[in-house]
Amino acid sequence: MTGSLLAFDPAFLLNIFFALLAIMFMITVHELGHYIAGKLLGFKINEFSIGMGPKLFSKKVGAGKKKKKTEVSQGAEKTDKEFYEKEAENLSRDTDTDEEIFSIRAIPLGGYCAFAGEDEEADTAGAEKPEKDGNRPGGMKRGAEKEKKVFNAQPPWKRIIVLFCGPFFNLVTCVLIAFMVFLCYGDNLPTIMNVYETSPNYSNGTIMEGDVIYAVNGKTVYLYNDAFTMINDAGEVMDLTVIRNGEKLQLKNVVKGEYTYTAEKLDENGNVMLDENGDPIMTEYKNIGLGVSISSPEVTRFGFFEAVGRSFGYTGRTSVYMVEVLADLVTGKISLDQVGGPITTIDITAQAIGANSMNIFFVIMLISVNLAVFNLLPIPALDGSRILFTLIEWIAGKPVVSRKVEGLIHFVGMLLLFGFVILVDVLRYI
């Protein structure tokens, strides 16, 4: 039984729980990408949190390892080469221990990986180059070597890698889950359910009931709805690759033409119209196409190597689809009430899980790609915006705005983003 957040079905509450787990899993994977990259590249990490809001549980790791603050010499001349060394000195005041905090928080719709000195102001004017110490790698003084672990003291290319690894981990996770699903379970591909007698392909037997549409004109179908788009965009004659009785077949010269079929009559809202006895009213429709009805009643499994290739193709196509949806939203092709925020995501995810338990894996794949693509957008507070700021800094040789200003921009962006996702949920449910 499927339900809705607006219908308090006890069975549906369990599906909501699994939906929250799926969302939190992918958010945690995202933040884990930042964490692992940061650790490998020598960043100081203050806290890794699962969830937002009040703290439910926390554990400190590495407490008590004190850092020695750097002594600086006087009168050294400022150079571009010394910029990040000086920034490390100025950010040292809040990074004098090696401890990290791992926490779980009350609101299961977020998380973060907090780096030391990530949004702090760096007053580099008049800062001096650390004294040389021949016993340390690169001649750096002991304190300065440790202080370079703070986020904004790291070279831009390192920060870009750390910021990018969050979305990258989401994409990698999608590929891995897709591979396991396609190999062990399969995929719901569009299937020919019926070939109408009036179809131009009925008499020649080109298309048969049960044919699974694998490709159109050589282009692989990765998403169910893509089959309809690809067929509509094809010319009057096309080539189809279908799976028939477990075998791939190339169907040449499949034609589109006018056909008729009888189906239930629908009103302007898409509801089935009934007669005085309560029976559906049937009517005849005319259309131009292959002359078939398409559904997805069966699951198609794939071999090892095909599952590998399909997992990458599926992830890539889903990523492009997300970009297309965002572009349609910006251009007005779709309205705000057709998209959703966190509540909508939970609702739809729970309904999908209720329909078929295997859907949780497809939902996780979709959420994973969604997080990756959305976070790479150049919107303040998101990874894409931080990457853009860092890239400009790399080109210019220094930050174009102060850390405080950049932090304020990201903070305002976060507030606007929260307001937007709340708005789209409100518009969807009112």
C-alpha cells in the first residue's frame, strides 16, 4: 500500500523511516568524500557531523595533542610565495589541538565536515615568513608546518579537490550501487505490451509483444521515459535494438505511422470517465507512432561487463537529466510546484519503497546523483560556489574578497536556499 505524508498510514511510517535512512546515507557519503580527501591532503578537521541541529551524541578523537604556535621574525618582506604560510600563522589561534569531533545530531536532513579555519579572516598584511629550520621538510619551522593544516592556508588546488570530492563520492556511489543492482536484480526497461492491429508494424511482425526496448537508433535507453522521447524524436523510419527471449535483436526499418486504438475516455484532469452504471467509457483514439503500448512489467538482468558499462551510462545519463530539469526550471518550462524540497523527496521516496522494496536502491541512486549535480552548481553555500571562489583566488594569486565577506555570502546563500526548498514544498502541497 502506498501512501502520502498527508495520510497518516501506520505502514507508511516505516517507509518514511527507510526514506530518511536513504537520504541520510547519501548525505553522509557526500560529507565523507570531503573528510577523506581532507585527511589525505593534510587538512585539520574540527568536526564530522551526521545530521543537523542539537547534538545527540559526540566523541572526541585525538584530544590532548597540543600544537606549538609559531614564532615569527620581524621585517621580512611579503611575497606571493609566502601568502599561505602567513595565512597559516594568522589562523593558528583556533587550531592548537589535533582533536576531531564525530557527532550525530537531531535533524536527519543534513550533515557537515567542518575544517579548521574554513571561513576565518586572514589578516596577512605585515605577516612575516616563518624562520627556516633545516631539520624540517622544506625548511619550515615546526609550528608553521602544523599550522598549514588549516583550510584557507592550503593551496587552492588542494581545496578544490577537497570540495569536489563530496559530489564525486556521490557519483561513485551511484555507479557502485547501479552495478550491483543491474547485475543481481536488473533494471526496469520499457517493454512492448501490445501491438495494435492498426499499427504499421503489425502485419510485418517487426515488433512483437514482450520486446524490451534497449536502444533507439543505436542510442542506449538508460531511463524509462527516454524511450518515449527517443522514439518521438526519431524520423519516420528507425532502428530498434530489443531484447527478445533474453537475446538482443536489431530491428531494421521500424516505421512510424497513423494508427487507432480503443481506450478509456479521460476528462480534462486525466480521470477516467464513467457511465451511469459506473463502468469506464471507452472511446477510439488516433495517434502517430509505432502503434504499440509500452509499459515495464518485467525486470531485465545484465551480465557482469554489461552491468559495468550500464552503471556508468546510467549515472551519466541521470546526471544530464538533472541538469535538464534545472535548466527547464530556470527557463520556465516547468513550474516550481513540479519540483520538490526535502518533504517532497521523503514523500516520493517512501511511496516508491512502498510499491517495491527494491526501489530503495533506485531512489538512493537518484538522490546520489541529485546531491552531486546540485552541489556543483555555483550557488552560494554549495560546493560549486566555494570551488568558484577558490578557482578565482588561484588565478588572481590571492582572495578577491576577505574571508569574512565570502563567509557572509555563503551564509546568506544558505538562508535563501533553505527558503527556496521550503517554498517548493509549500507550493506542492497547498
